[in-house]
Amino acid sequence: MIPIESESKTKDGTPVIYVAKENLIPFMKEKKDEGFDMLLMVTGVDYVDHLEVVYHLLSTKDGKRLVVKTKTNEEVDSVTSIWPGANWHERETYDLVGVKFKNHPNLKRILLPEGWVGHPLRKNYPMDKKQYVNLGEDGEDKVSYDPKEGY
Amino acid sequence: MEKVVEVNFGPQHPSTHGVLRIKVKLDGEIIVDAQPVIGYLHRNAEKLSEMGLYPKALIYMDRLDYVAALNMELGYILSVEKLMDVETPERAQWIRMMMVELNRIASHLVWLGTHGLDMGMLTPFFYCWRERERVLRIFDEITGSRLLYNYFAIGGVYSDVTPKGLEMIKEFVNTFPDRLEEIQSIFQKSYIYAKRTKGVGKLSLEDAIGYGVTGPLLRASGLKWDLRKNQPYLFYDKVNFEVPVYSNGDVYSRFLVRIEEMRQSVRIVKQVLEKLPDGEFYNKKYAKPMLVRMKGNGESYVPTESPKGEFGVYVIGDGSTIPYRVRIRSPSFANLQAVSIMLKGYKIADLTATVSSIDPVFGEVDR
């Protein structure tokens, strides 16, 4: 048994389990063996003093659901080796929330262009600073704060 | 001599169903590798939802999957109602059920028409649009809009169904099955269609589950998993309907699943028309002036079966009138990720068939 930090329930009755980030990978492997074969989504939440990564699991055999959370400051292990579908979800969490996933096969921005400054879903993201995107000479996106430099 | 050529498919291409770009590596005409590139329609609906009151975020949900806007609204509304412990009158829930099923038909008709176009058939496109137009007129009559409705509200719906609207729905469900038969036969009597779709774009059940694929794609791969049956919300446990399952996992199976789902939706709408109870269509406690003062605390996620798969909105409240964090679980995002597996080893000509069989809508993929 992997030690857990605490246990609670969401408003809709799904169990929530907090796991220390060192124990995340063994805990997830254990849960997959228990029958949670589908990873529905990976999410990051910014609580200003720390970040939380949230995993929603589903067992297609008996319909059980489980929410796993882990607290981190920046980095957490990737679960792509357990569920291949985590790939895009982790990239999105990296892109928008700024959580770095260790051992991820291709940790690049997915929704925003490469070179974007900041992570929009952080609470301290400057909403009034616009960024402009243009296509550079080499075919890659260029991001700039100057409106003349892009669209 | 082997030479791999890299080809860009999209983002501006009539058969990408939006702004999808796929980087395809070709060996001759065999696809060696295909990497989808997304993000061209990104608006960050999640951040926008965190900037206003709870009822305000509803309009961003409409703009996710714009061909099935009511299904998107439902996912958000159910989560918020759970978060705030709001009770909804029975009539409102039956109305919601009827409306999302009609919207599912409209969404599948859009898919069927454009899928026909991708396969080089022009005729079914017009037939599908004709039928969809009738659904949109029903929505126009009941909600006041044709595409983006803003119809569901916390605690009910914004307006009651009108008698004329009910008449239009009755007429639609009585005539639609025959016309669907006609449209289906255009596809099924075509030798070319069968040749181009049978055994193409295969996705094994193992891969489908591993990649979080849900909805018609999962059912076409052989798993009987429909949230309306497995984890019923609204009153889906009080109506009779079947869940179509096929085990080939190819484009043709997905076509069959969606056609059958439309029939089952008609069945559900017919039963709702019989069972629709009298009463309030919204909870008077949560009338409009109250809505702006509603506070949410805790977190909730209510999964619903949208036309594309499992859709739900994970809402976290911090006790104020503004949501702290909103995460949209969109089915097309997860389904599209599996496209590289579906394409590998097939020919470049199968690419449009496979991509259109996923039914991606980019408002929902890019959010």
C-alpha cells in the first residue's frame, strides 16, 4: 500500500485522494492495476502559494471514478508511461498552468504558440499585456509585445 | 531507395472540419507518422469563465461545440448545480433532456452531411441540412436562437416550451426516421463508400481506453459505454433506449453507431413528449436577481454524454460568486489525440475518411 496524505469527497460524491508527489507514480500504477484503466483528464490549479495537479480516473469495468491530487511547486512526474492519453493533457497543463512534467516525451506548448510569455491560468498572469504572434523567417511562430510585430 | 516525405494537411483545408493541421510523413502513399497540431482556435474559455459570475460563464460553453451547444451548456449547468446544491423542477429536467437529444440529432446530421462530402458524396449533404434546418427551427421557436442558445439556467431553463414548439417537435420525430432511412441508404447502397470505409482507420479497444477515447468512437471499438445508461443523469433511467455497439473499430462502424444513435434519440424525444409533466420550468428561488449572488464552495464534476463523448466541466469554487477554476473536459480533444494511431499504416487517401469519422469540432478541441 502506498501511503496517502488525506481523503475527502467532491460535491458530486467522487472520492478525492491526496498523494505526495514522490509517491505519485507507484500510486497511479497501483490504481491502474485496481481497474482504473482510463485517464479522463489532467488539470493544474494555481493556489497562489502552491500548485495542485488533479487527475480524474475512470474504471470502464464498473464505472467507478476517482480524483487524485498532488501538491507541487513546479515539477511532477509524468504519467504518460501508464496512460498514453496523458500526453496532450499534460502538455496543456504545462502550457496553461505551467506545471513541468518530468520524463514527458514531448513537453511543448500545445494550444499557445511556442515562445509565449507566461502561463494564462496562473492567478498572477497579466491580463492587460497583449502578445502578438507572427510567422518568422524560419517558419516558426514569433511572439512579441509590440503590435507592429504581429497579429 | 526509401524516402520519407513530410506533407502538411491543413490548417486551411475543406475536409479538416475546422482548423486542424496534421503533419504527415509519407513513404510513397503509406502514412508512416501523423502528428496533429492544434491551437488555431484557442480562446481560453477557462480563463474567461474565471473572470465573471457563475451564470456568465454559460455563454462560453455555447461556443465550445457550436453544433451541439445545448449539450455543452448542460455539462456546465449540472456541475454548477451540484456545487451549489440547487434543486431543479422535474419539468425543467425533462425539457433539458428533450432539447439535448434534439441537439444530438442536429450534431450527428452535421457530421453525416460533411462526412458524405469528405467521401465525395454531395447529395446526402443537402438531405442532412434539410433535416437539421427543421431542428434549428424548433430551437428558434423555443429558445429564440438558431445556433448559440444560452437557454439553460441554474435552477431550470430560461423559457418554457411553447405549444407551437411541441407541435413542431411532434411533427419532426414522426417524419424523421423515414427520412433518416433514406439518407442511410444513400451511404449503404454505395459500393464506393463501403470500399473506402470498411477496415479503414481502425482503433483497437485497448488503445481507445488508453487514450481516453469516449463516445461513438469507443462504442464502435466494442465497449458498451454510454453515460446515459451507465451513470444516468437527468431522467435517462426513466426512458427506454438501446446503446448501439459495433466491434470493428473502423470508420464504417462509427457511421453505423451514429446513425443508430439518432434513431434512439428520436425514441427518447417521443417518450419525453408523453411523460412531460406540468409545473414550473425553473426554480423560483433562483430567479434572475438571485443568480448574481450565488456562491459556490468546493468542487464538482458531472460527466455527461455529449454527441462526441464524455463532456464535463470541473468547477472549483472558493466561496465567492466567481468560479475559482473551471476545467473543461472536452471529448474531441482526447479523441483527436488517437488520430495518429488510427492513421498509421493506412494510405493518404484514407486520411480524410478517418479524420472526419472522429467528428472533431475545433471550438471544443482548442477551447
